[in-house]
Amino acid sequence: MASFVRITLDDRVYLAEEGAQLVAAAKECGVYIPTLCNYPGIPPKGACRICTVLVNGIPHTACTTKVVEDMNVVTTTPELEAFRTSIVEILLAEGNHFCPICERSGNCELQALAYRYRVPVSSFPYLFPTRDVEAWHPKLIKDHNRCIQCKRCIRGIHNAKGQAIFAFGKRGDKVVINIDRETSRDISDELAQQAMDICPVGAILRKGKGFDTPIGRRTYDHAPIGSEVAP
Amino acid sequence: MTAKATPAKKVIATTSLAGCFGCHMSLLDIDERLFDLIELVDFNKSPLDDIKEFTKECDIGLVEGGCSNDENVHVLTEFRKHCRTLVAVGECAIMGGLPALRNLMPLKDCLDEAYRNGPTVADSNPQQILPHDPDLPKLLDRVYPCHEVVSIDYFLPGCPPSADLIWDALVALVSGNELALEYRTFKFD
Amino acid sequence: MTASAHPTIQSVIARYAGDATRLMDILIDIQEALGCLTHETTAAIAKELKVPQVTVEQTVSFYHFFAREPRGAFVVYLNNSVVAQFHGGEEVATAFEAAAGCRFGEVSADGVVGLFHTACIGMSDQEPAALINGQVFPSLTPDKARALVAGMRAGRTLEDLKGRDYGDGQNAHPLVRALVHNHIRRRGLTVFADYHPGEALAKVTGLSSGEVIAEIKLASVRGRGGAGFPTGMKWEFARRAAGETKYIFCNADEGEPGTFKDRVILTERPQMVFEGMAMAAYAVGAQQGILYVRNEYHYLRDYLEDVLAEMRAQHLLGEAICGVAGFTFDISIQYGAGAYVCGEESALIESAEGKRGEPRDRPPFPVEKGYLQKPTVVNNVETLCSAVQVMLKGPHWYNRLGTEQSKGTKVLCVSGDCERPGIYEVEWGFSVNDILALAGATAVQAVQVGGPSGACIGPEEFERVLAYEDLATGGSFIVIGPQRDLLKDVVLNFTRFFRAESCGSCVPCRALTGMAQVVLERIIDGKGTAEDVERLPSWQAIMRYNRCGLGQTALNPITSTINNFRSLYDGRLARGNPRFVPSFDLAAAVQDYEAAVGAGKD
């Protein structure tokens, strides 16, 4: 039986479910905390750091923080907003993000956050890393150029036997997400679609899919990401 | 210093470096506002009026495209010298854009594919010649965003930036007011 | 993979009962048997363990001592740390390359010699040093490098190459036989004081667990890894944590460049470390201990196992320790495989569970959910030694040592440009100048206190003292002489180190370490701008939101020197009109084109 406790979000008091994830609880309260590596229903990882908020004055990633009684959360300050903008800028410069030719453009969470924060250009050095496009899989394409290493596919996608399909390889700025040849062999079209959908950017694609929603009808064409929580 | 002769009108220069002229097309897409524009500004060096070299100092330079060869670098440097405010217009100027897809492989591989090994050229270039006439611009090792070559004052995103964004930006630049970046016009595609 | 590899893989995995959480041990053993871990090998391992191959690859590819292809009959890992470079590392590397006939990162054509670089191997007092097939070859010279390669080609054995010129103390122990020297220059009152194994445990087992923790708290013992968390509090949390099964970890993964104290302590005081773990187990109610040691100290394995066996025979480990019924505790040794970040306690636990060494999100803290999700204490080697002395001599004795907020002693690892590099065990509160005088450092440009993640300070700050409240340090103390190019020889090396050692999970750490290297190299090349120097400290503000200490401090080498040696940066900035970006070099940018068309001209 869920018990509800008082929490403070940006100086307003709300009731929230004790033990709930702070991002989700804030959403229930109509407070938007931006996320990128977070995805409902899978274990949080705190990788992108963009959901960092101040919990009782100390920075914590809201995706890995649980609601406790009387917690005082500040979700937005000029420093936090500047930090979030920096995360977006860093990611844009770290990978190879060519929005005009990306199947995910208009539905991409990274792009949407760049729109939300009005980032026209990255103030960080564009690295133009050399990365692969893997197309050996019968149903999936993995375009590493666009991958932001959020691990949502690793955490969220398993085959019918419950085995992992994706995993990290290497470390540091060489990390790469690998697809297992055995465990991914017989995935259904539905699972392939789930893998594509769980990717916040256009790094996992279903073969033969893409550009099926015209400009003007895509998720973030008209209103910023987060408007669904706090208009 | 530049606009003293005609203090009411700002002077604009435009160019397309490693771009597709799509951003220029989008500028023309402001439709009937073109009449308002020519009331507000004069054009100097620009493909729109075919003035090849700067004949005066300009207030605003609009640069489409990134730097893919040494001629692009030369033109961009000229723009920086002659324009008080320099604006990177569109994804290519901002981060290299689609031409920068070649940044993901060595230049040699690109040249070989384009002139020696590609399916459309393999048979027609038996001597395996790569173009190297002294009059041809030299390709850079990669496509550079404009701000990696000269300082850039403003960035207008889009591929191309929407006509409304270009219009809003020009009005802001000419009037000296801050540009309110509307969500509607702020896009990367 | 050869046909005979399969039985090896099967027997190794059987040795660990097919337990995938023992993947580190499995991989280390299989690599030892087969020389490397190819794609085919990981496929076979995955099949045996019944896990996806990508999961095995995830671990293998994280650690840099795991080889994916043969690395030669003799695998040379030459240290390229700052201190190694100070003492001629570059010349040694050149000699190795010339003799082997291959570059670093390659294997010689005859397959005899493989040359690879590695980060600090814990030998900063005897650099340049290399690990060759797991054995340490310290104080290398170009001549020695040439002789080693010649010996390898002549078919000599590793033992033969090593010779018999063993180091001092237990380095000459029959089970160690290492060329390594301890260089203990100053024995303090804690770690290197007189010590008789078992006395502390005898005393501890006469007290209740609560009383033991109270003593540790009263003594104000704090963690010696650098962060300084109160040890008594950590034990208390773990004692109170729910559950029957609990673990004591000793963190001997010292990877901070310039640190080598754990190596010397494990060589000379292993009983003290293990006794400290057993004491912690008594206080916390733990049954199992794991000593996590960096792979660079693999040469101590047989010796440490022997010490453990001896302690079991003496009833200092095992069942009914010191005759106390129900006090059961034993220790196993877990080796790492080359990853600095595993020194972070939650990454260390992940690694011990057979995974990539990625720090965990906290809470929950390891004292609540640690190894295998059970309450786990992770203590530094030196912390455990301190706890042993506190129990022997009492908290009041301990409190008389050190400063107001830093009690006891600290084992310092002094290296770099000084006469007497080595181990100095001093009370907290010694000034930098005191240490420089002891080590015989006369001309000093800067001192790197606490390793790359610490601070780089100049002479105007040498009266500052080593203490948690002033200059905190895990032990690394690198003296930098006036002849060094601080930005190129030190800061750039450290920045590359952090870039290579980031686990890659948090965005700022993964990307900004490399981006900072780009900007720093630009400045060093004389192509930087004032804006470049301004932006690096602003990146530090982003880095502090990283999950772990590595990420939070990875730009410290840069920001610390911008704060304290600003003129070194300003003096290198590009002159000229800032409207034309100085780092853009047209002549360099067209070189590829000219080379390509030059080759293609008819």
C-alpha cells in the first residue's frame, strides 16, 4: 500500500508517493525535470546527469533519487539550467549528429532538449569521431555516430528468454554499445520496434523504417519537450 | 563606420561556402517581405546582386555553408574582415552540416571513391587521375564549422533556417533589438 | 582459438563453479593459460557461463590488461606516467622500439616481444619501470631495455631475465623474488612501527563489537584513500545494516599516479592488513573478506596467499578466530585487470562481481548494499593498519598524533625530482617544506599533492600542511623540478590519463576529459586564446556533477595549474586578432589533399 508524504518542489509543497522515483513523482506534481538516459519502467542509471536537481541543497540525479518524507527539492536554478544546456551541447559535439538526414529528427529527445534550451551551436569542440554504422543485423541498424551511450537499450531490451541483447564495450570516450549476435538473432519485429523506440536518438533503427511521420506531425514539432508535464 | 554614407540603411553581404544555396533560397522565401527588406537594407557582396568583391564595409554578413576548401576559408576570412556582425546561417555553417559527413572518413578515401573507384567513375578514369589543377580550390582535411575558422557572432539553426527565422533575425539585427527565438522557427532540419 | 583451448576454458570455469560473478578471476586465469582473450574465447566463456557474449565482452574490453589478440611471448607494459617520463621513460621506450623492431602498441614480427604503454604501475620511486609478463623491472635504462630484448630473443626465461638482484625486505622472500625496492625512508608510529600479528585481534575479541567501533570512533580514524570518511562510522553503518551476510573489502587498487604505499605495505605488513580486516569483520559481523589488489601487484600473489595460509594456521583467520566460537572470517584475493576507476569503492565492488568497473549510483551506499547487494565495508590498506594500532595502543595514544582534524600518521609516497624518493610515514601536519627537506628536494617548481586528482601547488604554498583540513592526500607527493615544462610534461600527461581511465558512463567525464585535452594541446602548441584558458575552469563546474570522484576531479590538473600557475598559460597564448581563430591552420588543413593529389598526378 503506497503511502504519500510531503515533499517540497521549488518552494511548493506536494504530496508524493514515498519511494517513488523523483522524476516520476515530480511529473505527477506537474513539475518537469528534464531527462535523457531515464526511461519509464527500466532501472535508472544516472548516466547523462541532465536530471540533476538539488535535494536538500546537494546535487543528485533525480532519476536515481527516491521520494522520502520532507525532502526539499530545487529543480531549477540558473546554475542547473546552465549545466543542462552544457550537457546538450557536449552531446551534440561529442558524436556525429546530422539532424537533417536523421530518421529520428523531430522525435529525438536530444534534439528536443536542444530546442528547449535554444542551443543553435555547441560551445564545445566538435570532435567528429570515427564511428561505425552496423547493419549486419537482419532487423536492426546501429548507427554509432548518433549514440549518446545512455544505456537505455542495455537496460530495457531483453529477448524472449530474458537475456541481454545490448551491452557496453570498452570504456571512457571509446565506449560503444554492442549487439549480441546470439541473443538478438531471433528477435521479433515488436522487440526491434521497442529497441528503436527506447533509443532517445536515432542510433537504433529498424531496417526499412523511418521518415514515416511528415514534418509538422512529429512529437516535438510544435511544443517543447516537457510541455506534456508543465505546459 | 560602414553605414555612414546612408545611415538609415544597413549593408548586408551574403555568401554560400560549402553549402547548397538552400539557406539563400530560404532567405528569398520571405516572399513579400522582400519589399520591406530592400527598404531596410542594401546588399553588397552577395550572389543575390552578383557583386563579386566587397566594395564597402558591411554591417551584417550572412554566411551559409562551412569551410571545405581553401577558397571557402579565403571568402570567410574576407567576410570577417569586412562585416561588423557575422552570422552563421544554417547547419553547414554552424557545424559543417551534410558536407561534414566526409569528416567521418579520411579525405583520401573520399577522393578515391569520387574519382577512381566509385561505380560511375571507375571505367572513365583509366589513368586514375585526381583533379589537381592549380585553379581548383584545395580541399581541407575535413569540413570546418565557420566558428572554428573565424569568430562568429550569431548562429541561425536549420537546414535551412526557416524564412521566418531569417526574417526575424534580420529585423532584430537591423533594429538592434534582441531576437526572440520562437520555438516554432528553431529547428535543426 | 586452438582446439585445446576449450578444455582449458572449461576447467577454469569449473574451478569457479561456473559462477559468472567470478568473471574477473576466470578471465585472468584463462588469459594466463591462453595468452589472450579472443572473440572466439569470449564466445566459449559465454557459452559455458550461460550468459550473452556481449556481457563477457563488456567486462573484457573494460580492462586494459585483457588482451584481445596475442601480445607476444614477452609482453612489456612500460609505464608512461609523469614520473617515469621525468627519469628517461622516453629514451627507454625508444630503446625498446629499436631493439624489438616494432612500435608501442605492436608485437614484433617474430612474435617474441610485445610493447605496450600503461599508466602508473606503483613504482614511482624507481622509474622508469615496466611489467614484463607480470614481473616488475624497475629503474630501467636504454641499455637495460636493449639487453632485455636481446635476452628475450635469445630464448632466456623470465626468471633468467630478472636475475637475482632482488630488492630489500620481503621483496627477496622466496615467494616474491622481486627486483622492487621498498625505499622506506622514514618509519612512523603506525604502519611501520613494531608489530606482532595477532595481538590486536586478541584484544579485540575480548571486547564487544560495539566497544571496538567506539574505540575506532574515539580515535577519529579516517579513510586513508583520500576522501577521509570516518572509519568508525562506516563500520557502524555496516554493523547496523540488515542481513546476516556481510563483507569486508580491503581496497589495494591504488592507481593514483605517484602512489605506491599499498605495494610497500602489502610487501612488509600484509599480516597487519589482514588482521585489520578480521577486526573489521568482528566489529561489523562479516564472514568474508576480499582483498582487491591492482593487477600490477600480481607478483605478490603467492606470497600473500602464503601469509593467509599462515594466519589460518595461527587461528587468526578461519573458524573460531582467537578461540572465539562463532567468529568465522576468511579472506580471498581478488585481482583487478587494469582500471584506475576501480579504486572507487563501488566500482571496485562491481569489478569484484565480474563486471565493468563502473561506479554505482548512491544511495544505496556499499555499507547498505555492496558486494552481491550485501552490506559491505571497503577500507583502504593503510586505514586498516591504523585501526590495528588504535586497538593495540588505544585511541588516546592515537589522538596525540597529528592535527586537530587529522589524527595519526600518513604514509607518503614521495617521487619525482628529489634525492630520496620513497616511503615516508609522518604524522599528519607536516608541511610540504618539511617533506621536501626530508626527501632532499632543493630546486622545486611545484609539488603535486594527492596525485592528479589533488592539487598542484607552487613554492608560495609550501608552508601548507598535509592534513584533511588543508592539503588532503591519499599519499602521492610528486616533486616537480624547475626544468620541467609543467603544462606539457605534467598537466597534459595527467589529462590524458583521466581521459583513458574514465569509465565512460557520465557524460561530462566521458566527453570533457577528451575535449579538455584538445583545448590544452591547443594552448601548449601556442594556438590557444584567452577564451580557451577561461573556459577550462568553467568546465570544472560541469564536472562536479559527475557520479564519482574520478569524474569530479578529472580536470583538477588543469584547473589547479590555471589557479596557481596562470602565467604559464598566458605566456603561451596566440598573439594576433582574436577574430581569426588561431588554432585553425590552413597550411596544415590542406596537407592531406596535397599528399593525395601529389600521389595521383599523371
